Amino acid sequence: MTAVTLGPEGTYSHRATRAVADDDIAFRQSVTDIVAAVANEEFELGVVPIENSIEGSVTESLDAVADYDVAVVREIVTPIRHALLAQDETFTTIASHSQALAQCRSYLDQAYPDVRLEAVASTAQGVEYAREDASVAGIGHPANAGGGLEVLASDIQDQTSNATRFFALTQASERSEAGGKTSIVVYPESNYPGLLLEMLEPFADRDINLTRVESRPSGRRLGDYIFHIDVAAGLYEERTQDAITDIEAIAADGWVRRLGSYDIEHVID
């Protein structure tokens, strides 16, 4: 099975992908490109970050799974261990993914208040810049050291419990009803007092726990939203099917996309 994820080699996405795919892994530079490639059947599997325990949801991922018809077949949770990597202490710039920089904000403010921070496409790309240029340090997994790079500081993330959820995606035709969690995307194409309450009540009435509810702008007009809902129940369960049927009635002028049901895999690497 060929999988695609954020590159280059050595990103946290790459490490998560190895848990669900063989070594045949390709790379893209954006989440949107990954989701589009899976939807267009260029790859059998794609892995994208969906939420970090410190910085919250990855909005590009939420927007992409709303824009493209794909299925979620696995959730991968992996701890995030950030290290500061450089050739030596003479660097003047720290380059990494914007999420990694944010996850290490307190450490960077205290230890390197005068160093310029540069957001790049991935943690691995920042590490490569550091490997090529002694004036640059990178933030990434400590296993990316070597090749002229040293670990100057380990576990620099602001919270030791730092972890990221990833979605493993495949074609919509492979959507499954089996699994302990389910994700749906709802576009009600309406807005009135009590709308969100109406969408949540079908789950509460059936004793289904909501694990995440988030709204994203639809892009059509100001104040118009798409809702992402994760629940701790499988589509194979009658109560879940009934709740979503109620949601579809509420969103009759819009649409409801069932991303599918899936199980969680915890990866410690």
C-alpha cells in the first residue's frame, strides 16, 4: 500500500504514517494536496494531522476533509517530543513548522528571546535547513539529529503531555461503519438561535458522548459555518444512525458527510 503524508522524510506525520503503512510512503508539502491526492485515487492512503493537545485543531485539515469526499479509517495518536537541533550554538534563526514553534513558545521566549523564528512547511524542512546552514536551528524529533546536527536541548515543548491526533484517510468508497469513534461534517446552510443545540441534542438524547465539536467558516459568506463533530460511537450502532438521521433533517437545506467510523491507535516512537 502506498501512502502519502507531509514531507520531507522525518516529519511527525511521517512517523505516524509508518504505523499504518509499509515503507512505500510519498510526501507532499500541504495537507490539502494530500487529501486531494487520496480523493483522486492517486494514493490508497493519506495521513494528516487533525488536532494537537496544545495548539488545538489543524484548520487546513478540517477544511480539506470538508472540501473532498474521503473516508477516515484510523485515528493515530502520537506523543510529540520536540528537540532543538543545530550544528552549534551560533545560530541566529530557528526554523520549524508554525505549530511546533507555537508548542515551544515558552521555552523559546525564555531561552532565545532575540533569535528570529521562521515558519516553514514542516519540522523536517526546518531540520534540513539547519543541516545546510549553521546560522539556522531546527525544531523536530531528536531522531533527526546526525549528519552534522546536534541535539542542543530535548523535550522543549511547553507541555510534557504534548500529543497529536492524525487521521488516516482513504477513498470514500472504503468508508467503514465499524469502529469506536465516528466523524461527520455538517453544513446546515442556515443560522438561527438554537441551531447548534438542535444538532447536539440527537446525540445527548441517545447517550452518545461528543469528543469534539468545532465550527469552521464555510467560505461562502460571513457568519456561515461548517460543523465538525466527533462522537464516541460507531456507525454500526443503531443509536448513531438514528442521531445522524435527525441531523440530516435539521440540515435538509445543506448536507451531512459521514467520514466514517474508526478505531484509535496509540504510537510511541
